[in-house]
Amino acid sequence: MRVLALSSGRKAKWAVLVFWIGLVIVGSMFSGKFTSVQQNDVYTFLPKNAESTQAVLLAKKFTPDISMAVVIYERADGAVTAEDEAAATADSRRFAQVAHVTTPIVGPTLAKDGRAIQIAVPIQTGTGGQTGSNETADAVRKIRSIAHSHPGLTAQVTGPAGYSADQADAFSGTDKALLFLTIAIVIIILLFTYRSPVLWVVPLICVGVALIVAQATIYLFARHAGLTVASDTEFVLTVLVFGAGTDYALLLIARYREELRRHEDRHEAMAAALRHAGSAIIASGATLVLSLLCFLVAELNSTQSLGPSMAIGVASSLAAMMTLLPALLVILGRWVFWPARPAFGSAEPAERGTWTRIGRVVGRRPRAIWIGTSLVLGVLAFGVIGFKTNDMQQKDAFTGTPEAVVGERVMALHFPAGGGDPVQVIGTAGAAEPLRSALAATPGITDVTEPVVKGGHVYLEGTLTAAANTKAAFASIDRVRDRVHAVPGAEAKVGGGSAINLDYGRAANHDRNLLVPLVLAVVALIIGLLLRAFVAPLILLGTVVLSFAAALGVSFLFFQHVFGFAGSDPAIPLWIFVFLIALGVDYNIFLMTRVREESKVHGTRRGALRGLNATGGVITSAGIVLAGTFAALTTLPLVFGVEIGFAVAFGVLLDTFVVRSVLVTALTYDIGRRMWWPSAMSREETESDHEETAPHTLASR
């Protein structure tokens, strides 16, 4: 930690400040271009070896860069009239004049029940088929304005392009709104925590600097190193940088304030704070960074790319809080804590507070407390049973009911359920007729098109009889694949929206099974190296996993019975796991490094209570900040944002107030010095190692 202490030196602090000012100036030139490198192409987020990915690329020869908008007309009071059909025909001609609309426009098609009309309008995106791109959204808005112009005739625009436009509208302006909301939450919590009108500004400045540097770095990696950046990267990055960065700031400032009471010189106080708390904060940040970098081995490109982007954000936060924050605090001096300035030689208020009383309660019956707490958490974990993570349809991705969802429901009433999102089959040109026969003979498929041959390949489409992205649709996709793969020499690939989501779900399950044990191994290794023990990392890891399971169980119950969500994206549990495990370990690390420090002097049992007493307040504050920032995601009009935001926020609060404060402290007190096995501390006895209760007052050192 001596290197970090340089940032608090009498001269070095100015050099650090100048360095970060220069970095922000340069970073601002690139961070503003962050959104320009965002990609939303379907094939950039699927596994490269997935059959649907290969089908998407092959299909470009036949349907290059298009997204289909499906316009559905309906007359609520009965069958559509001849005048309605004429109006739809006129609309189809007007659609052809809309920018980015290409040919052929299919329809108007009258439903068999005579109560609806359908027109399929292909939109050429011109950017590699981006879903949610500006071109698609603009075209859909103009198509809607045309289709909505007939009194008495209701019209909705749905299909892939309709959903893309609604998703773009959901994201529109949300980035700034989320940023301002996150800042407001952090300011309010910091004001409450520090009760100072000045101090909260310093960590907030450092977090803002970290976000600029992170966005600039990600932009450069995306532009020059092939890193894929999605539209949701910006939202998660903002929340993670603010949450993690503020946490690190709280942990460092708490120790700095403590050391200011022991050191008259603020430079010495900061050096001591960095020496004692720096290793824990760096280990916490490194745990999260390495956990996110584990995503590089994921099969899903979306997961594989989001991990490094988030790792860059955390690393940027960690660097700012370990260098810029100390420099600013030392430059500003003690007055920044006004009106409660920590005077040299004054007593630490926390030693007479709530955490002392909680420690005494835990120390009286530690075994009963940790067993009872574990049982309660185990019961909460049962909420995961029965929750669906693979059955979400596209219409279930929104918290509201946009037009594309309404249109899909209307279309399902009058047309084949899979209309507007056909199954695509691409194979060798010589197997055109056998492939068409195989596709037409597959149960669950209807209305197979005539083969289109181009460049040595044949292209076919078939309509699903089941609604897209349902279990029945996925079963039909598997049947199609079995049949067309059996055609000799066809080398067929099956794609389309349902095939893409089927492959996505399977890859997400593969990534979960691979990454969960890998992340746990990384976390255990870092804790083991930091605490120089074998037992403690296993115990701590067990508490974090139990906390995650309980948080997920409660969250799933809320998703299903309170929010009324149909399910969850298959990748959501993995992301919740990584955030809760890696971020939860932060508090474990900070608590247990302090417990280890105190145990060297006072023994493990009293050290556990002294560690809780010293860190309980700051860990609670950090947990509230982190929960608040993630809770901001629940304001997004998309299910994935609400689910991640709620689950992580609830999990962090559970971890902070129950697991860290009660469960870990009770376990450490009950296990005693054996917690540090096989280090020398596990063999060194003190008087407190034999105590079964904690009657002592925790005096200052």
C-alpha cells in the first residue's frame, strides 16, 4: 500500500490531481462518442457457433438488412368492409414511399374470419439489421401515423420492426433520466450518511470522473479492439460505476476519519487509512473485476462482451477512489467534514453506538443465531422453485403494453400465431425441393414459401402455427432441424426469431453452468489470499451463496406475484448472481480484514465484535448506496431492468443488514481462532478465545 500512499503525499497529491484533470480532458473527447459504437445486431450477441447465427448471416443473401413491420387492421364492431380493404391497399402504396421501406410489401391479406387485414412491410435498416436502430424506429413511426388515420378502423404495427421501435422508444431519453436519478439517490444517501453539506461532493466528483474515463476506454476498445457494446451497456455501466465507486469511497473515508482522530497530520492519517483499508478495497474491486472478466469464456456474445465493459467501469472506479479521492481529501483538509470535523485525540462515536449493542447480542448466543439465520435464509431460497426463465416471449419484455404487444395479440386472433416471424431454412441449392418437402411435412409448420435460389443456396420460409417464442414454437424448431438436417447434402441451417431465442436460452443456460463455479473459485481464491486462511474463505463463500439464493427466491416471488411478470430472461439469474456474489464479497472482505486486524491483538472472538463495531456503520451506508443505485434500474420500462434492479437492491440490503452483520459475525465468534486455519493465527490463543459470551465494553485502542 506504500505506492497508494504516495497519492496523499505533500507534493504528490498535486501531481495526482493534475494527472486526473488531464485524463478527464482527454477522456471527454471520447466518452461523448460512447453511444456511436453501440451495436444491436442479432448475430453480434448470439453464440458464433449457434445455428441461428449462421442462418442470420446466410439469409442476408436473400433478405439483406431488413426488419419486418406487420400492420394489423381490425374493426371492433364486426367484419372489415370493402372500403376498409381499399383503405389498406392505399396505405400499402403510401408505406412504399416511407424512407427505408423496401419491397416487396406483402398484402393487404384478409383474415379467414374476415375480421382483420394484414400488411407485411419490410424496412431496410442499412446498418447490418440493427434491431432498435434509428432507421427502423423512424420508419415505424411514419407507418403508424399512416395506418392510424382511418376513423373506425383500428390499426397496430407489430412484428420485429414494431418491437424494435417500441424498445427504442423505451430507451429514448432514459439514459439521462437514469443518470440524474442515480446522482440524486447518491447525493441524498451521502447527505444522510455524512450529515455534511460539503463532503458528499468529493466522492461524487470522483465517481463522475470514473464514469467519463470508463466510457472513453470502452469506446476505444469497441472502435479498435472489436469489443461489442449494446444499448443496455450504458445503463448498467452508469449504475455499477456509481454504486461500486461510492462504496469504495465510503469505505476509505470511514477509515480516514478514524485515522484523523489518531494522527494530527492529515497526510499521515490518509497514509494510514490507505495502509489499513486499501488492501481490502483493492481486493474487493479485484474480485468484481475478475468475476466480470470470467465472462470472456461465455458462449453468448452479449454476455461475453458486457463482462469486460463492466470490468472496465469497476477498474476505473477503483483507480479514482484509490488515487484521486485521497488526493482531494488531503488537499481540502479536515474542514471538508464540517460540521462534525474529526478532531485529533477525540473518541470514535461508533464505539458507543448500535453496533456495539448488536455485537453483544450476537456474542451471547452465537450458535443459535447463525443456525436460526441460516434456516430463515434457506426458507426464503425456496422462492426460486417454479419460476420460469425460458418461456418469456417478446411481448413479455415490457413492463407496459406498447403497440407492438397489442398488435401481436390482435394478429394471433385472426392469423396464424407465428405470422410475421417465419422460420427460415437455408441450404444448398441442389436440395431445394427435398428441403421444402421436409419443412412442409413438419408438424407445427404451415404456409411454406416457394424456394428462392441465389449464390448456390436456397432460401425457404415457413409459418409457425404456435405463437413465436413459446415452448410449442421451440419444439417446432427442433422438429424442423431434425428433418432438414436429415436431407442428404443439404447442409441446412434453421433460423428466424424463435430459433434465435431458442439458441439464446440454451447458450444462457450453458454460460450459467460454466460461470457460476468459475466465479465462485475466483472469489474464494482472492479471499483466501487476502485472509491467508482456508476455512474463512469457505465459510464466507457459503454465506454469500446462501444470501444470493435467499435474495433470488424472494425476488422471483415478487416478479411473479407482485409485478406479474411472465418470467425472466435466461441470462438474468447469471447477472444477478455475479453482482450479488462479487458485490456481497466486498462487505465480507472489508469486515473480515478488520476482524483479522483486531484479532491479532484481542483474539478472534473479541476481534469479531470489534470488527463489527468498527465497520458496521460504513458497511450499512455502503449497502444502502449500492442498493439505491441499482434500484434506479427499476424505473426502466423493460422487465430486465426492473428484475436486475430489484433483485440486486434487495440482495445487497439483505447481505448488509442480515448476512454481514449477524450471520458472519456469529459464525466467526462461534468458530473462533479456527477461522484462520492453517495460518499461525489459528494456533495463537488469547484470553478472549476461551470466552463464550461478550460482556466487555469495546474500548478504543
